Amino acid sequence: MPWSLLGVIALLVLVMNAINIGISFIARSVDNTLVAYDKAGFWNIVAVYAFCLVLALPFRGIQSYLVPKLGLLWRRWLSQRLLDRYMDNRAYYLINPDDETGGEIDNPDQRITQDTASFTSTSLQVTVGIIEALLTFFSFIVILWSISASLASILLVYAVGGTGLIVFISRRLVQLNNAQLRLEADFRYGMVHVRDNAESIAFYRGEQQESREVGRRLDQAIINFDRLIRWSAAIYVVRRSYDYFSRFLPWLVIAPIYFAKEVDFGVFSQAGIAFAQVFGSLSFIVENIEQLTAFSASISRLESFQGAIDEVHRQADQSEPGPWPANEPPALAAVASPSQPGSILVQHVDLRPPQSDRLLIHDLSLEVTQRQRVLVVGPSGCGKTSFLRLVSGLWPPASGSVVRPPEADLLFIPQKPYMILGSLREQLCYPLDPSRFSDEQLRSVLEQVRLPELVQRYPNLEIKQDWPRILSLGEQQRLAFARLLLNAPRFVVLDEATSALDVATERHLYSLLTDREMAFVSVGHRPTLAAFHDTVLELSGQGGWRLQPAAGYDFGRNG
């Protein structure tokens, strides 16, 4: 279908160009009949003129519909393609910067949404505009040259010189438009951040600080837009001057040969139309310079975004994906075989944070079998969560090897569970297909994790709410355990997943895991957790580590 639409658009462009050529000759005949006082001839030509205009209207209307329609189809295809590649190989995780200057790829969401929409719609408009400009130029330059070779020559020199000048002074607009896209996205993200964290801000009464931060982002966008306005105004003045002076050129050249009676009066009209058409085709860049500069900024942002995603996939084809720079691939030793199939095997691993030389763990060897439970402890900042990222496959080791069970057998539960945009049913089943579970199964698992009030509040499991705002952190953690029970992995990685719960509820949830004979690796600080683990991995944060039995472990040494 898209190729068919493109063919129809090309045909319409040819038809409209032919009609415009005919209209130029009709306009010449109209003026000549007026000068000759040929009443009958005048009305006949006017009738033909009216017929051509009526004929052109539906063609122009169809074209004005098909071009954005094709752009919409293109946008859907390109956005879906970028989205698929963005979500594949954890590219969404690897290319997101940690702060405003944390990487080249700022605001990936804007690039997939706004920049893609701008690129697809504008590129089609520009492409069709260039084709029309070329057809118009070659069609009417012949007519103009037949009237006056000097007029055609002067026009070419004037248009090329004026276009070159405006393109030269418009280069700054590309940089300003690019910066404006980024700053507007930063401002919008600041507002979304306030909305998503409204309760925390209210508890802290941090309105003034949040207002200053969002105001700072707004000020940066306003300051840059002010520069954009000034440059646009300057370019507008040059453009208008370029356009105004061009209106005198046909008169200056045609008037002398008309007064010398070398051409008829109708030549004035035809020359004016031909000149306007050729001048407009040569001035296409000038007339669309602001749109083209914004278009150029969108292309630049999409190109860098696509390049970053391609780099992630290239590294994924070579080794295990990880947030390391392309010029510093992690050293991966030969993968060893675990002593038991489906276990987690960490062998002689060194662990460093992404883009950092800080050594968190040195030469760690550990195996977690299907019936083993490991508790990771240590002082704050020692690398406990980093170790869980390593085990879960988010970070690769700086050296050594890690063998994991299949993805379906390993599930990570963070301290603040991820709440999706969806119904309660989808929330519980994530990331599995909700159709796999009946309403009775979902209500039963909510009862098991001690969330009976959620069943009473929302008997319809299809209800959609702002779950992170409605549910407390303790309810979210219990819901995460319900999700865990439905997924039923053999291995679980828990990062302080019960920190917001009372000891009794924590004991109950861990009992659910042990009853199902799940192996798990936990991070936690409560001494009560030792009862559910058989091994403690103690990290020092300086690369050191120790493995000890959980029974009788002294938690006070990490206090």
C-alpha cells in the first residue's frame, strides 16, 4: 500500500505540473484578448481557465491528503522498528544516561515519538516539494528562455546567489533547533517527575526546590528559544528582501522589448507566471529554511539514536550486553560448566561499575544450586545491588565468567517493585500473558501474599489505576511477591524486597518461596532473614568477600 500511495502522489505531481503549464499559456491569451477587445475570445479563454482550475482542485486536494497519509504509515513503521530495537538486547537500559550530561542520547522517548513524527512528515513534504520544484523549473525555464534568455539568466544568478546566502546564515538555526528539542524535553520531563513523585514532594514540603528546578529547565528552554526567535527574525528579513526585489526583475527585462514591440502584451502575464514558477522552484530552500533546519535537527537526533542502538546490538552479537563503552569491552573468560545443571555459577569474577575503575568485588567464585539460598550483606555502597545486577545479567563481569539458568527460570525483585501501566490483572501477571491465569488463580495468589483488601477494593481485575500512587510501598512489595509466585521461577534475586514489611509478613513471604523450593539470592539487613538462608556472602566494598554459614552469623559487624 505505501508504494501504491507513492506512485499515485508522483502521478498527481505530474498532472498538477501539466495543468500549471497550461494555465500560463491561458493567462497569456486572456491578456491578449483584452488588449484586442475580443469579447467572445475572452469569455472562451476564461471558460477554459475556469475548467482548468476546477480540474486542479480535486487533484490538489487528493495530494494534500495522500502525502500526510503516507507520512503517517511511514511514521508507524519507523516508530515500531525503533521501538523494537530499543527494547531488544536491553538497549533501553544501556543507552539511557544517568543525568543530563550522562551520555549523547538524551530523552530517547522524545526521539522515538516527536523526532520520528517530525522526520517522517517533513521528509515526505520536502521530497514532494523538491520533485515539484524540479519539474516546475525544467518546465517553465523553457518557457521563460523562449521569452527572454537574459531574464532566465538573471533569474538563475539571482536565485542561486540568494539561496546560498540564506543557507549560509541559517546554519546557526540547526544548532538552536537541536538544542530547543532537547531543552523542551528536559522541561517536560521535570514536570512529569513532579507528577510521578507528588506524594514524596508533599511529605518533604519540597515545592520551592522542585519549582526552582523546573523553573531552571523552563528558563533554559526560554533563553534558547529567544535566540531562535532573533535568528529567525533576521533570516525572515533577508528572505523578504530577496522575495521583494525579485518582483521587479520581469518588469525590468520584459518592458524594454515590449515597448520595442518585439512581444505582445500577453507576454507580461506569461513571463510573470513563468518567472514566479521558476523563481519559486529555485527558492524552495529559502522559503522552507526554518522547516528544513528543524528537520535537520530531527535527522541528527534520530541518526545518533539509531547509531547508539546499532552499537548496543553490535556488542550484543560479540559478547554479553553490558553498559560498557564500545572501546572498553569487558573481558569474558571461557564459560565454565556448573556442577549442577540450571544453577548460578560465578567463577573468578572481578566486578566494577560501568565506566568506572572502582573494584567492588575481586576474584569471586560462588555457585548457587537449585536448593541453595544466599544472603548478601555488607556496608552501604559495598556493591550488594551491583552483585545482584551481575547475577541477573544486567552487568557483565570485568573478568571471569558467570553462568545463569535460562531467563524464564530467573526473576529479579527490586526494593521498589516496577508497576506497569495497565490493569490489575496485567500488573499481577507481568511479564507473562494474562490469559494464562484465571480470575480465581489471581485472587488466590493475592490472598496468599496477604492482600485480601485489594481483592475487595477491586473485584474487577480489569480495572486500571495509577498503581504506584494508590498502593503503598508495602502493598507494592507484596504484589511483587504475588507476581513472583505466578511466574514460578526456579531462581529469585531479591534486593531488599521486603524492607517495607513487618517481620511477620516478611517471614510469611519467604516461607512461600521455601515451600516452593525456590533458590534465591537476597540482599537485606534484618537478622531475621538469616533463618531463610543457608549461606551469607559478606562484601567489604574494597574487593574483599567472605562466604559463611547463615546460622549464627553476627549481623552487628555490618551495622
